[in-house]
Amino acid sequence: MAAGAMMAAGAQGKKLRACVIGDTKQGGYGHSLHKVFLECQDVEMAAVADPDEDGRNKAAGEAKALRTYADYREMLDKEKPDLVIIGPRWTIHHREYLLAAAACGAHGLMEKPISTDLVEADEMVRTIEEKNLKWVIAFNFRATPIIEFTKRAVFEEGIIGDVLEMRGRGKEDERAGGEDLVVLGTHIFDMMRFFAGNASWCMADITVNGRGAIRPDIHDATEPIGKIIGDRIHAMFGFPSGLGGYFATTKNRDGNGGRWGLDIYGSKGVVTIRQDAGPRVRLWRQASWDPEKEVGWEPLPGAPGTEMANPDIDRYAPIVNDLIASIEENRRPKVSLQDGRDSLEMIQAVYAAHFAGGRVELPLKERRHALEV
């Protein structure tokens, strides 16, 4: 249904029809993406498609879907949805799912990362732009009220003075290194872009067992999300304002997902963000960053709360509500498929910079996967 028709349907009180594409054995439903419309009164969950019967029935029950299908193409053809959720976290079929949904004129939401490489991502973005379709990607952390509040407090109101740098880390669990960069780094890069705009260059160093990574070290990730490399990654990005951003992930015996997040260092203090379902943000008012000073961490003054009654649904509410609004207002969503492409570009830039032996400029001219060129 076209955007104008959807607006008319909404005005007449007619519910929008939603469908879910999932695959229990190939990436499932992300972090419960099939449930995101449960509390949307103007959306009807028409159907779930999943080739695995048990998984399909379980997901349909949880999403309160009216019908189920083994083949997502059949579902799209028969249901003709207004909205489609692409749930699998594996990227190998994201392009075909998105193109099929776009062919039937559906807007929607998809799990991150957007795709395996920039060639696919560019085609996906070009397709929805040509059809004027609105698609969001599951960067749920960045869209939360507390992160929007943090941007205003830090980058507009100057609560930590002049912003000097941003430092992000992955979860550094068993995926530490290249897989951490792709799966968890994508959220960090999206947040960096939200705060500072698109990166203009990247430098990176990647090692394997303490030596410089070389092309024979390239291998498949544990899940089908493309080629990866490295058990230690250090990357630096430059942003148009002159601000520097850093990302690191290192395989270590004390891996701790609690370090996953972004720290912002300023001339008057530090703000730290930890990526829980409702992000935790704390302020350290200490200009020298000196631990000897008896100044502790505190909540950002006036920041909204982060409590969630139902995290599976509430974590996505900001991007789901904005998706519906963006369709009605005919604008790009705040957390768009284009943002997914630009975050993936920063990941690809890390690999490209390492093998270039120096600095690479963004946007990348080479759109093929940096580890397959």
C-alpha cells in the first residue's frame, strides 16, 4: 500500500497489516523483533513466515499473528502487507527479504547489521528510495529518550565542556575481534554518527595472536554475517568537526560485556553510556579525569528514566512509533536503513584501512567487501 493510501487508511481507523519474516534456523527473530507491534493499536499482525514449523508456530503465538506460512514469498503475495519485519540476525538473506518486501510496496523494520557488504546495502537503500518506502533498522539504543537527552546535554549544552574524543568498545566475549566489530560495533558506530555526523576518514590496526593480520587470516564468522579477521582491533575515525572517535575490541581472558558502550571525554568531565536494553548514562564532573579526585559518577541531571515494563517491546517503541509517523509525514525515519548502511561502511573502513596500511577516506569508493577484494 502506498504511503498516501496508508495515511487514508489511518484516518479511517483501518488497521495497517503487518507480516514477519523469520527463520528459526537461520538467525531467528533478532531480539524478539516479531513482538514489536504488540502494543500498536493501529497495526494488525497478519502473519508470520518461517520454514521451521515449531519455530513458526511459537513466533506466531508470541506475536499474536492470525496466519502462518512456511514460505515468506507466499506470505507476501497473499497478505499484501503494509508493514514487514525482517527478523533474522544473519545477513545472508537480508537483501532478498528487503527486495521482496519492497516489491509489494511494504514499509518496515529489519534486524541489524543491514547486509554483508556495501554493494548489497547500496542496492537496498536505492530500492526503497526509488519506491519512497520507509524502513528502519534495529538500532534501538540510539533512539531512546535518554540518548537523545545525552546528545543535547553534551553536544549542545556543554555539560562536559568541549568534547575532545569518543571511545567505544565491543562486548569482547567469545566473538572478540572481527565478529564483535560487526555484530556489536555497528551499534557503537551508529551512536558515534548520531553525535558527530558521518566519519570522514579511518585508520586501523588488526592483529592475530599478537602479529599483524594478513589475508590468510580471513575467515567466516561463527554466524553467516560475512568474512571477518582479527582477535584485536584498534580503529580511529575522524569526524567533520575535528572530533576523534575510537573503537577497540580485544580477545582477553576477562571478557566482560559490561564494557560494551561509548565514553565521551570533555574538557570538564566524562559521560559514559552502557548499552543495556535501556541504556545507562552517567556523568563524571572532573576536568582532569583524575581518579584521585573525590568526585563520583552521577546520573545526568534531568535525564529521563530508562525503566521498561516489557523490554522486548519497549526497547523498540521509539523506532516503531517513529516508523509509523515517518510514513504519515512522508519523511525519512530517525533511525533509517540509510543509517544501517552508513554504520556498515565504518565497519568496512576498519578492514580497508588495515590492509591499506594507513588512512582511508569515507565514503569508501570500493563498495565490495573489504576482505573479499
